[in-house]
Amino acid sequence: MAPAENDLRDQSAERFLRLVREKRRGTLKIYLGLAAGVGKTFRMLQEANDLHAHGVDVLVGYIETHGRAGTVAQLGEVPLLARKQVYYKGHAVEELDLDAIEKRRPQVVIVDELAHSNVPGSRHAKRWQDVEELVKSGISVITAVNVQHLESLHDQVLKITGTDVTERIPDQLLREADEVVNVDLTVGELRGRLEQGKIYDAAKVPTALANFFQAENLLQLRRLAVREVAQLLGRQVETEAGGAAPVAALRRNDDRLLACINSNAAAAKEIIRKTSRLADRFSAAAWYVLYVQTGRESADRIGLATQRHLLNNLQLATELGAQILRVKDDDVVAAIRRVAEEKHATLLVCGVTGEKTAWERLAGRGGITRSLVRAVATASPDIDIFLVTY
């Protein structure tokens, strides 16, 4: 290995070690990739060995090598924790042993597959919640995830790849991380690894190349990953450079976004995710999700499934960083305008169906969104409206 590469690895390990020593709670480092096979697990294990060489008490809590020879070789001398055997529907399933880690209390633990869903009946439904618990208890965590697992990107990833990614993590987790590293590969290099059998078994390669690993898909996922890390770095500069507060004050604007939803589950979910991305892009001062409950959407008039989907969407908004607002009013437009004024909203995010063009929809008569656009244009010209097609 080249001396320069060794120096960079030493600097990375030393930087993370400084973070560990400076904080009472654990630190969180996330390796982010555009897809499977870019080298996230390899890099985590490299860092684990570097930390071990620096005398840090580091433990591999859970790792997925997928049988890749290069990754297996990186296990090195770092202690590897046995997985917890959990029986579900008559089958033994291996999971992260959260209790064993908390009892052992290493300084740093490696936890792979951040977006993983735990077996029903586990302490937490998701592995990212296990990681949060470890960090809060004072144990530092190094973990990895692919960009398609970010909650707010679900709809974009579905459109790009045609894949409905069901295991997702809240974007807030990346924002709260102490360090996020983009493990980048060119599209050609990644597809080359796949063709050489370094990612999946040979039998799966043709299907992968023809579907998720199409060059255009990977190119767009790579752009998403690079943009995500760039935005995170921008926020880090705001809070750390030159005394922090003056820079943050200059860079952060006064935009306040108000997402308007109803009990239409699919539309609400798309509006919430889009508003989360917009709030991130604008460095908004705050963003809200408003649900106006009309008489026809009262609890005794809508089904239990609809109520459950509504609550799930409000929970999703909370996980993405929104403040939830719920009001009862049969005049939806008036309620939205009133709340927008109270919260000093600068941008309303609303949904429109995709049956016609946006201009045709807005030119027609009736409809809450059309009425809202007219009302805002007339009485509140300082508020912009962003339309989400669903």
C-alpha cells in the first residue's frame, strides 16, 4: 500500500479518535455509498483495524462480508462479536446482539447494514434505532448505508430504478452524525466489479446489470450520494468554520416551509418527502406539516386503515424533522392561509393529481389547491407555492 494512502488512513482514524475523546455521548460515523459493492464494509473494517492499532477498544458488532474475499481479509485482529440467535416462525435468524455490546461497552463498535429491519419482537424495529441507543449510551458507532435507503429519497429512487426500497432510515440520522463519508466509485468501476463476480454470485449478475445496476441508474444514484454529502458538509462548515455562529447566521435563511396534507396516504407521503428535501436544500429555518381535518375526515367517518396511514405519515414527518400541526376546519383554504400567516411561512407545498398538466389543473374550476393558489396570489403575494404531482 502506498505511503500516502497509509497517511490518509492514519489521519482518518486519529480524527475519529479525537471525536470519541471529546464527547461524553458516543460519536456516529456513517459510510454512505451509491449502491452495494462500492466498498463501504471494506472501509469500515480498515478503519476498525487502524483504531485497534492505535490502542482503541474496538469491536465488530455486526458485519456482512457477503463472502467477498477482500472484505473477509480485512477482519484482521479486531474482536468479532457473536451474533444473537433469534427464532421467528420456526427459523433461526441472526441479529445484532445489542445487550452483549452494552454489557461489553467497547469504545467503538462496527455495525453494518444500518437500514436493516430487525426481527419482530426485537427491542427496536430497526437497526438504526439500535445504533441510536448505543450512541446515547456513550458507545461510538461506525456504520454504513446506501443512499437509496434515505427516507426522503424514496420516491426519487423508485422513479430512477423502479425498485421500491422498503428498508429506510430517517434523514435526520445523517444530519446528526459526527462524520459522513461518501464511498465513491465510478459507474464503470462498479459495473466492472459486478461483472467480475465481486459483488454477487455469477448467476445473479446478468439480472443485476439489466435492472438496478443499469449505468443510468447508477449515475443518478451517484449524483444523489454526492449531493447528500455536499449538503451535509455545507452545514458542517456553517457550524464549525470561523467561530460557527456568524457563518451559520449568514448562510441560513429565513425560509419557512408549510407542507399541506390530507388523509390521502400516498399523496401525503410524497408531499412530506419532497418538503423535507426542499427544506434541506434551502437550509430553511423551519418546516411544518399541516393536516386540516374537515368534518368528512373526522375519526368516526374515515376507516381505521386510513387513520393508521395518516398517523404513520405524521410520524414520518417527525422523523424527517418537521413540526406537526393539526387543526379542525371545514374551510381548508382559510385554515391553511391562517396557519401560514401564524408561522410566517414563505413556501406552501401542496399536491395535485397527475391526470392533466399543471396549467390545465390550475386553470380549471374547483379543487382546494386551485382555490388556495388563487387566494394566496390575491392576498399573500409574498408566499410561494410548490406543487407536487402525485
